[in-house]
Amino acid sequence: MHLAVNAYYWDRPDTGSGQYTRQLVTHLTELAPSLRISLVHRRTDSGRMPTAPSSCQQHLVASKRGHWGKVLFEQVGFPRACRRIGADLAHVPYWGSPLRSAVPAVVTVHDLIPLLLPEYRGGMLGQLYTSLVSAAARGAQWVVTDSVASKNDIVAHLGIPAGRISAIHLAADSRFRPGPPNRDVAAKYGLPDEYVLYLGSFDLRKNVTALLNAYSYIGPAIGDRFPLVLAGRLPSAPSRRFPDLRTELEELGIEDLVHITGYIDERDKPAVYRGAAALVQLSHYEGFGLTALEAMACGTPVVVSNRSSLPEVVGSAGFCLEPDDVEGIAGAVIACATDESLRADMRQRGLEQAARFSWAQTASQTLQVYSKVLG
């Protein structure tokens, strides 16, 4: 089997699509050495060939910059390359498959955020792009997605039959595992000795406002000992998609109990998780709750919302609560931070839950999809 992979995000390991593409391809090469894989990249200004597994062939396609260049790569450059190199099957590992493909196509739709959340639809060009990739996904031979919750969304909102969709879970990288405190990382980000952690972006769906409101209850009880660490870079200015969290902190009177780290380097994330008494993720929507999974893999208790894929990922290993139940969230966080026996139990259950997910399993199930499509 000759598989062509759209590698648009290959050199963007800071993105979810980039991490997914790299992990999937790397584990496919280990699982199926006879599988011939061609990575199709857009040609960058440097013209250099990206680093990839030695068993993969690589092909550069001329591409313009910007949004229009990306669309041309997806709709013209990539399918032409698939035909030129004689691929048997094409896989687009993000929501951007071609309307027409000379070979059978598989597309991974991680989530339906632009369809389901009005604040994320963008302007007219963004909405046109969403319409384009929605139509292309309907025409693909098979759709892969990250969770059963996302599969249900795709059936309901794209009208694709459930029999042509596979929910294949992602996994945490092997770097995310229990370990001793890392003083260098703590010093780098000014982390306190003990803390409650939020790690991620600060856009509206992440619901960080609910966490801040919960901390107005948590602060008087344990805030001096367990301040809240917001790990990530706050936007420079509030907007329709990004709430004004700094003003929220001031109005709640908890700015002295909250530490904002700025950008966290990928290699430092395991240590940041390990130092936390609990991770809190109260998102209204997640295609796959990878942050919660990474925290559990590091032995950190988690408090998450009961929306979309988060209960599916966390199972019974953490607290799953209504995302705006600030008093319930406060109680769960205080319990995780102060009850040593509960924390030990949640740590063990979290490690067991995280062990159910692996990239080898993701690759194996994806390989089964390829066989179905070509079978």
C-alpha cells in the first residue's frame, strides 16, 4: 500500500494537527514497515526538506503564502501530487481534504468548532472555507475523528453516515509520565511550591472565566498555599473570542492569588503538570481532551467539565462537573489540594486511565481504516 499524507502541518509541532501528523506517521512506520508512506509538503521559502522518518519519501509542492495558498495546496497541489507519485490512498490529517481526489481519501476531522461555536466562524472567507471543507469531508471515502463525542457531532451536523466514521482516540506523548519536581522549570516560570494549574489557551470555549469565579471561593480557603497558575500567554487585548481576564481578576479581587506564566515550552509541560496539586479544564467544547490526558499521565488529579469529549477521556479517574458550577468546582479543587488520600487515589486512577490510550493503538486502528477503504 502506498499512502500519501498531507504534511502541511508537519513542520508545525506547536499545533495539534502537527503533533497528530507526526505521531501518527512515526507509529505507522514502526507498526507496518511494509507500508510505503509519502509525505507531501508545501514548498517553503527556504526550500529545505523537513526532518522525517528515513523510511518516508518526501515531496515538495509549490505553494503560495497565506490562506489562499493553503487552499490551493489542499485542493490542487496535494491531489495532483497523489496522482503523480502513484499513491493508492490519501490521508489528510486535519479538516482540509480536497473536493476531488484521484485516489481514495481519508480525512481526520478533529472537531467542528467553526460550525458549532458562532464566535469561531470568522468572516465571510472563514465561513466559505468551512463550507468547502465540510463538502469535501462528505465526499471522502472515510472520516476519522478523535472521540465518540466528535463522531456524534459529525453525524448530526455534516450528515455523514456513522458507518463511514471511525472514532480513534489520541494519546499523550511518552514524555508525560510521573517524575520528581524540576526546580529549573519551576524557576524558569516563577512557579510556586504548590499550585492549582490551568494550561492552555484563553479563548472563550476554554471557559477560564468560570475557573476564576471558582477561585473567588477557593482563594479564601487555600489560595495562599495553593495559588492558581494560568500557564499560557494571555492575549494582548480582549475581543469577541477572548474575554478580558485581567479585568475579571481585578473585579474578583484575586489577582494576588493568580500567577500568569506566559508561553510554556512544549518540553517543559511535563514538569509543569507534575508540580500541580490538580489540573482544571472546564471547556465547553473539546474535540479531544489531550491536556487532561497529559496531566493524568503525569500523575496529576484532574477536574474537568462534563461536556463533549472530556468525560470520555477522563472516565471515572477525575471530577467531571457542570462547566459553570463554580461552587462544585471549588469544592472539587479544594478536595484535590488538601485531601492527601484522595489525591493519591486520583493519581493512581488517572495513571490507569491514561494507560488505556497509546499512539501505537491509534496507528493500529488507523491502519485498519486504510484497509477498509482499499478493501
